[in-house]
Amino acid sequence: MVKLHDMFTQARRGQSGGGMGFLGKNRAETKPRSAAVVVAFPQVTAGSAEAALKAGADGLLFRWDGKDNALLDTIKKEIDSAKTSNENVVCGLHITGGWKKLDRESLLSIKEQGVQYIILPLDAPAHLLAIEGKEIEKVLAVPMRAGEMYPIFIRNLSAFDDLAGVLLDFNLVNDLGEMTIEDMLHYIAVREAVRVPAFINVTDDLNEADGYTLMTLGVQALILTASKDDETTRQHISTLRELLEKIHHEEKETPSLRK
């Protein structure tokens, strides 16, 4: 089964063009990037996931409140459709509630829908983390909170052996231009407390300076929220990929930059 690690690794390696076997599909050449691009869909619209993949997205992320089971069926159809473009696409589900109905069986059912990992908030039931990672990978959303002891508190996440990653839910993207070195040190302290791969949300107007600032956190994937129309999303994906390709190239030229 394709995992998050595969998506992160592939983004940094890039992909050569050409066919896969005698009857295989032709693959578009992609340049190495400093992080993977994951497109998040607040709402599910038929065909949007496949369009995002064709535009260059590395992964897909859907949102579920834990209650509307009919939405899971819709998400499954989108995932199945997207896999016609990339059978190895990594798909996630950000679960925001409905904890009383979630147990081992329901999560395994989610896996059967084509979901490889789930994102959970810190107030989700702890027993959900007891499910083995080989069944479905878990990512925890970690907010930024005040207090010098907070990084020490977050460091305790290392006790969860099967944790596949964290979502740094820092809400800092709108303040990047005004962020000082001291401000960034507070965020880095939390990032360094958990040495697992990290996602972070970005806006569609991320500029070069913003990109370099975010990369100091050492993230492996940027989550870009899909727009209402596919063409706008395609443009945003293309712009973000070009930025990440540039950053990766300069990382290789300048070893002092964070990996």
C-alpha cells in the first residue's frame, strides 16, 4: 500500500517521463520539489480531484464531520475517479467530529473507501491512535499555543509509535510578511518537538519570501485549499509547484538551508 512516506519521497526525487511497460501509461516528467503539494477539498465536486492530479497535485485531502456517511460514498467515487489518472495517489481524510460513532471497524471501513491516512485533532478520543499503522496512518493536528512549556508538552507525542505525521495548524500564513526571527523561533520550537513528517496549510497567494519562511520549519507537504472552479485550482497548483521547485534547487546549491 502506498503511504505518506512514499509521497514525501517522490516529491523530493521528481519523476522522469516515459511509459511504464509495454502497455503502461505515459508519465509526465516532474522536477524535484522541496515539499509535496496536497490539495484539500472542503466540498466534494465531481471531477475536481482528478483535475487537481492532472494539474500536478501530489495528494488529495477530503474533510468529514464523522456523521454524514453518504459523503463518504461521494468521496470514494472521487478517489476512484482520481486513481484513473494516478493509481498511486495518496488520499487523506480530515475528521472533525462524530467521535461516538468512530471505532476500529468504522476506520477500517474508511480505509476501504480508498483513504490511506486520517487527520485527527488533539481532542479526538485517544483509543483511535491504538489502531495499528498498517491499517490506516494517523496524523495529528497540532495548534500553536502560548507558553514556554508548550513545546515540552507537544514532545510527548513521541510516545505514539504509529504516528505518521503532524499537521502544523499554526494559522501563520497571513502574517508571514511581518514575522520576526523571534516569532519563527517559537514555531520552530514546536516543530522540533515532534520529529515526524509535517504538513502545513498555505494560501493560494504564497510568494517566494513566504515559501522560504515556511521551509525553515522543515515541512514535507503544503496543503492548498481547492478553489470553487478547477481552472483556478490548476493555476494555483502550477504556481506553487514552480515555487517549490525553485526552493529545492537552491537547497541543493546552498547546503546550509534546512532540508
